[in-house]
Amino acid sequence: MEQEKLLPCDTVIAGGGIAGLVSALELLQVGQKVMLIDRDTPENLGGLARWAFGGMALTETAQQKKMKIPDSAKTLLKDWHSFAEFTEQDIWPKAWAKEYAEHNHEKVYQWLIKIGLGFLPAVNWVERGLYQPGNSLPRYHVLWGTGWQLIETIIRLLTPFLKSGALTIFHQHKVLATLLENQQCIGVQVSDELNDVKFKISAKNTIIACGGINGSLEKVKEHWPYQDNTVSKKVLNGANPLSDGKLHEHISDIGGNITHADKMWNYAAGIHHPQAEFENHGLSLIPCKSAVWLNHLGERIGPMPLVTGFDTHYLCQQVVKQEKPWTWQILNETIAKKELAVSGSLHNPSIKNKKLLSFLKEILFGNKRLIRQLSDESEDFICADTLVELTDKMNALTDEKYIKLAVIQDEIDRYDDELHKPSNLQNDEQIRRINHARQWRPDKLRTCQPKPIVKSSKKQKLIAIRLHLISRKSLGGIQTNLKSQVLKENGDVMPNLYCVGEAAGFGGGGACGKRSLEGTFLSGCILTAKNAAQAIINNKDENQR
């Protein structure tokens, strides 16, 4: 039998997402020879970060200071702990939360500015909290150019190393296993997916950067994150099917500790992807604050009405409690123009392509382009002239005519009638939260002044959007210390083996805890990658002394 080929390098990286690419760049800049194994095609290098909107939770930035936001590492960490609901056993997640709070400005924000990237001037206020405090201040920064420009910038910085041979990228290859010798990691076994060939890479250091498990709906259901709720019969996939958890299983088999696999950051407002590339491929909407959220019978979900921007985990928890795996948002054209958005780079071309004038035009006059696009392309997006017609179209999308006109009419009338009252007599929690959000100027630009949906002063189209839970990010993963070294269950380090990004639960196997403050993912990938690279560099320096 022919012996497997053996390729040597300083560091081998399993995964070509943002965490893997940043790790590679940091190591290449100090003279290392790096090999990177990525399961996807060359045009998809960068993974989910390429398609991400590019929001990051950052503190003490120039943008915050200009808007007079008195943020600090101490305030961020307090908010983080409130939302995370850590336990006493969460030693490493707490350590990574502190690391993020104290070093996001230096290791993420300043680094991004240094490599030529910038942020929109407005700082957004998301995940404010519902039953417990979340972000007490606005700190959600949007990359000018989205995640797309982030990845393109890093690839441009990597290109000279590709040309010199210091970096080798194996596209459409898969890491099957790590190689162990005397209980130390000495490299990986790789499969060439196209040619069905296997080979080995020997390396002084191995970095696992394979992403989370949420690309596998089977894994999502196996580790269902919503306690006391039946597993939903239908979940859309907003991650990458290549993030299937197989490497997590291998790391566990060789003694690595996997923690908080049941912690996930999913979204409540997914629609079927109009250009689906795989089964159950979904798009994640940013649900409209001013839309009324209904169950499959056309009844308003409550008693606390669902409104985005306060507690995403709560939204998901309420959606999976419903009898059917879909819900509805009812709105009108005015609301859609101002508030409707799709998360990600491709559906935000003005930001992705840095088209300032078209971006400002959409802010000021509404995003008519997106309404037309979803109306033309999405089976889940319905327009009608009357509530009668809208109800008929909604019922046509489901296996039975679940919605009775009288029921949905009553729900919408009740909400609209509340808005016909003088503001000092209105008593509806959704209206209160909308008015609260509009107190912050950037939110006011993207949130309608509360007005009736159907009983509007002007004749306009009505819209119904059918929504499903959509799988997105793993909050748990492979446990690591602050050097991003993989840990065993007893806390011992697994020599020469590191884990970064979503694979590590963005640090420590669960740095966000139960909930994310939002915007901690791209930045968490960068932070964990830089810590891993620095640890490898420091270790090499110590060995050379």
C-alpha cells in the first residue's frame, strides 16, 4: 500500500473562516510557514464572515466618543454577565468575557483601523434586554463594507505570502483527524475531497478553526437550546452545512473538553432562501419593530408582544413554544420601507460596496429595492391590497386554512385602535418599546413613528411575512484557556493544539453564556485568533532562548 504523503510546516490551520485567516496572517507576519485547510471553494474563502453584515460590539471607540456614549470595559463586562447568566463552573467563559471587555478596543477595533477598515459613524443599540439588562449603552458598530470587505482585505494581506510559498491553502480539503505522538499534537490527517486522496501534514502547532455545529440541523436538534420546549419540526439553516461538528467529535474523542453545546445564537425571523444552495437554506431577516407578530392562527403572540432589539433569545424561546413551526409578521408598505432588512452583506449592497449616496437615499426615502426583491423572489413574502386578500394568501401557504378573518381582523384592529388614541392614553407594550427605541437617534432613522397598520390614513399595500426559527451560531464549543489552547476535562492543556473562533464557542467553550450582546462573533473570532497566534509566537521565542 502506498504510504500517505507527509507535508511539513510550522502551523497547520483547520478552517478558512475569519478566525483561521487572522491566525494565519498573524503567524505569517513573523516568518512562519503556514498551511490552511478549508472545506469550501476558493471563492467562498472566509466562510460566514464573507456574508456577514459586519456588526461588532466595541467599546471606547471614536464613534462612541463622538456620540457622547460613556462606555467602558467595566460597563461592558457588567452587561455581559447580566445577559450571559454564567454559573460558578464557567471559569473560562468568564475569563474570556473579561478578556473581550478589556481588550476588544486594542486587539479588534484598533487592529481593523490599522489594516484600513472603518465603521459607519452611527453606533446602534441592540439587545437592550427585556427581563434582565443587556446592552446598557449603544456599542454595535457596523463595518463600512460589511464582512465582505473584511475578508477581501485580509485575503489581500495574505496574497504576498501565497505568492512566496509561505502560505499554502488547500481548498475543498477536509481535516479528518489530528495526529498524536506521546500525547502531543504533531499535525493533521487531510482528505482531498475532489480526488479522494489522503495525506498528512506535520506541524509544530495545530489550530482548529472549523466553525461551530449549527450548520448541521441534526446537531442543532440534538443539543436543542430551548429548555422545556419541544424540538421544532422545521428549522431553517442560516449557517454553513460544512460546519457539521465532526471535528468537535474528534477533539472530544482524543480528550478535549466540549462545553455548552446547548448554547446557540439562533434567530426567530428566518425565511426560505430564494436562491437556496442546500436543503432548508434560510435567510435571516431583521424583523420590523412596528410589525404585529402573530401565531399560525393569526393571534398576537403574547402576553408580552414580540419586538426585536431587546432579547433575541427570548424571541426564539417564544417562537418555539408555538403549536406550529411558523409565525407571521403583519405590516404595511410604510413600515417595510423604513424597517425591513435582511442580515448579511449581499442584501445590503450600499454598505457592502461603500455606496454612500445610495445608502443615505435608502435611509431617507426607504428601501423600496428590498421590498421589490423579496416580493418577486420569496415565497414567504406576501403583498395584498386588503386584509381579506392577505388572509387568503397566507392560508394558501399552509397545509390548512388556519387563519380566520375575524380573528386576524380583531387582533389588528385592537392594535390600530390603540394607536388612534392620544399618546398619553396608549397602553400597549409594543408601542412603549417602539417609542423607547426611537429615543436613540440611529434607531429613530430605522424605526417608524407608531401608526395604525390597516387603519392607516393613506391607502397602501399590506404585507405578511411567514417566519421560521433559523439556525445561526454556536455559543458553546471546544474549551480553551486565554492562550486559545485546547483543554482536557480536568483542565490540563493539550500540547500544541489550539482552537479559535466559533469552534471554541468564541473562547473558553462558551464565552457569551446563555445570550450574546450581539456583535461579539466576528470580533470574538479576531480576538481568539490573535491570542492563539501570540501564544504560538511567545512559545517559539521561549524555546529559542
